[in-house]
Amino acid sequence: MRLRFLICCICLHLGLLAMEGATNIYFRMAQEYADTMINEGRDRYGERHSPSFVDTIDLRTMRMPQETSKRTLGIYSGLFRAADSSTGCNPMYHIDLHQLLENLTIVTGKPMYRQSARDSIEWFFKNTQSEVTGFVAWGEHLAWDLIVDRVTLGSVQRGEFRVSDIHEFYGPWIHWDTTCKLAPKAALKFAKGLWDHQVYDQKTCEFSRHANYSKHGPRKGYEFARQIGFYLDTWASVYAATKDDELLVPIRQFLKALRRWQHPESGLIRFEGKSPQVAFILHNLALAVDGREASTKLPDPLKSDLQKFIRSIDEAVLDLKFDLRPDGKGFPKIADTATGEVTNAGMRKARPNYPMAFINQRYAPYGGLWASVYGAGSYTDARHALLCAYRDRQQPNERYRDLVLATADRYLGSEPSAPGYLTPKTIAPVMALLHVAWHISKEDKYLQDSRRLADHSRKLFFDGDKPLPYSSERRQSHPYYTSVSYGDSLMLMFFELGLLLDGQQVPTGLQCSIR
């Protein structure tokens, strides 16, 4: 009887642990990060408080700065060339914080995590939307100032600080379902504004990733394929929630445009209208992932037509020449649009004002293992292969799986090292790649290497009992938690690693949103 009682107690204890989530240090750190953001990282500043998460926390005081400074400008404008939102909130740089909170509720059963994420999203869409364009105050160049409750943020240009009015859809907003449920009118206004105010010509679909936030002001010439994927998923997601047929119009128009912009020989999508001779492989892959996601929310025949087009991008990418040997050049990053040759020669014409040494650094033909610089310079092997993994998740493809595993093998034992400073954004996509490699192969080496990188990150980005990661390895120079450094993505990967090491189920759809 006593033995049976002990066995029952042990089983009950294990059941409770399963409900609480994983028990290792990585899961606990992710949960402590989330708890701290809920308790100390929300808007308690200015005359009006809100459930929004602040972008910046001074880790010496655990409070948001009251103004910008040389140090915060050095992080936002210096490291990441973004608007200094040290006094603001910008959920596009906290995509994975909101994802972590949703998944913590799934794993622990505690509703406060999901509710905190949903309160943040609802408030932001209902309170920061431009009445003219429908855009919200997010992206690389905008944020909502929490002290004065309006857009007052900007960046340093030619030595002067200038307030920004640039709307840029910078990352995949994977929270459209939640947004449509909690702020349906705002979601619909945004989706229609994206067509009316972001796109320069609705017949040709010429656009720029930059447009005005407060007034009509679309531009053209910078038609990045990765942004097209974000747009398609926006229109499709809001269509799925509203069944508003007007939202199918831009999808049909962009599908026509993409067919024109796809080279008939290589099948690659050009980098931008101003540089048709160059193709960015990561942009093609991002379009494939987000375009496929969009297609699942559409009616036929549009659904089938878009999926067929996405498969043609797959074929174009998979026809490239890869060099994924342990000492190889890596994953192709830039190619000649016409021939598919892996080369950055076309970037001389695309960016004539850049010196060739700079082009070879930021726009190298192959991704490379590690990077900590801005923009295309951070398009590493891991970020490319991670998108291959997400395409395989959407539509199983053995050739994509082979690329994922070959790329993951290149990272085993590799020490993070890159020009500039290492940041959480440097390491998070690599951990994500190692996790998907484990899911494909079930080989323990990938989890152990992710654990190695997590331990390395603990030494680089954490200090004592502070549960938030620093912006960079230079903790004395950058004593802040900043959303722009993607500390939330790193903590999401800690969360996933913790579950995997404890043998627990990872919630469906979890992804590192860094594109």
C-alpha cells in the first residue's frame, strides 16, 4: 500500500510539472523574462498608461528611459539603423514576445500570459492608428512615444535628429488572427490602407517598403519580395476574418505583378524595381513562406494559383548552387536574376554610391555563419535555412530538409564571431535552425549545440539576477534591454529549448519570426 501511495504521489508530481512547463534553466529564464516584462516592462509612463510593452528598459533602474541619449541612439541608430524608440513601444519588434506569452499559456495553463499579449495588441491597434492612412506606429522607423502619447520618434540623419513619418512593414505580423478578433475595425482599416497608401501604382503594383504614416505618400522602386509576403498575408488574414472581397483585389494584382517580375529563365524574383539584375535569395524564401501562409486563407482558384506560383519560387531556389560543406562558402545570398549565378556583381549598379569593400561586406554572395550588422549584412546561412525549414513544414520537401540539415551541421561547434558587437539577434536564428534540424532528424547533437549557444548567450547577455537580456555583448556600453536587438526572439528560443530538453511537446506553429 505504501509503495502504491508513493507511486501515485510521484505520478501526481510529474503531472503537475507537465502542467507548469519544463523545469530546466532555459525554460525558467524564458518564463522569468515574460514575468518581468508583464510586471515591469509595460507602460506606466506619461499621463496615460497602457498595457503596451516598452521597447527599452534601463537595466540599472529597471525603468524606461525618460528621453533619448547618446547611448540609446548608439543602439538604435548605430547598431540597427532604426528609429530610437527608447521612450516608445513598437510591437513589430516584439513579435516573439507576444508569441512567447501566447505559448506560455498553452504550456502552463496560466491565462495571464495570453491576456497580457492580447491586451497589448488590442490597445496598440485601437490607439496608434493614423486616421488618414490606417497605418499603425510600428516598423523600423516608427514607434508610439509613451511619455507624450503620440509619434515623436525618429533617427539621426546627417548629424541631426529628425522626427520620422515613415511607415515600413518590417516583419511578419503573425498575430493577425488575434488582431482581427480584438480590433476588427482597425485591422480592416489597416489592410485597406496598405493597398491604398503603401502601393504607388495599383495597376503595376510598384511600391516602396517606405510610405508616409500620417498622410498619403507612397513611393516606388523598392519592391522587396519579403515585404510582398507580409502584405499578402495581411490581406488574406483580414479577408479570412471579414470575407470582404475588396481584399482579394490586391492579392490578384500582386500575383500578376510577381509573374512579370519573375525571370522566365531562372524563376527568381528581382530584388527591387530599381535593380532588376539582382535577386536576394532570402527575400524569395520569405515571400514563399508568407505567401504560402496567405494562400491557405483564400478561396479557390486564387488559393491554387498562388500556391502554384510559390512552388515555382521553390524550384528556382533549389536550382541554385550551394556550398554547404563544413569549410564551404555557405548558403547563396545574392544571385544574378537572369542566370541564377551566385554573385554580387550586380550590386555595383544597384548601389553605385557604396564602395566595393562595403558591398563585399554587406552584400556578400553567400550568407556566412555569423553576422551582427544591419540589413542584408545579417542574412546568414541560418536565416536562409530556417526559411527552408518553414517551407518544409508547410509543404514537405526532402530537398529543403537536406539544406536545413547541411546548414545546421556547419554550425556545430562554431563560436559566434562577427564584425561589430554580438547581439541576441545574432544567435536566436541559429538556435531556431538547430531546433528544426532536431525535429527533422531527432539527432541529439543539434539540441546539445543549441544548449551550448544558450549557455554562451547567458554569459554574453545576462548579468546577475537580471532576467532581461542586454542589447549586446557590450553590457557596460549598452546597459539596456531593447526590442530592436531581438532579445524576445532569443528568449523564445530558450523557451523552445527548455521544452525539447525536457521531452515536452512544442506548441504547433512556434517560429522565430526573424526574416
